Amino acid sequence: MPAVYVGAPADTNEYTLTEVDGVKVYISPFVSTEKGLKIFLSGFGMFKGLAVAPLSY
């Protein structure tokens, strides 16, 4: 699963800016977006965080 960080990357020229479910996401050129992306909540309790994954259907 790709890494997820809050905020824009230091060098935005290396990434593609896309909006997914109303959230702006900078995507590495190494992540496949052909079938779309999904943003979801992962973890539990106080360890919850957002994750982004390519759709694979």
C-alpha cells in the first residue's frame, strides 16, 4: 500500500495532483491510477489514519 503523509510533498513537480472523494492527493508516478483510487480509514482507536489505495477490480 502506498505511504500517506499529511500536506504537500517538498517537490510537487514529481507528483500528480488529483482530487479523490473531495480530498486533494499528490500521487507518485509509481502508483497505478488507471482504475481509480480509494481513500479509507485504517487502524483502530487512537491509531486511526487515512490510507490511499489503487482500486483493483
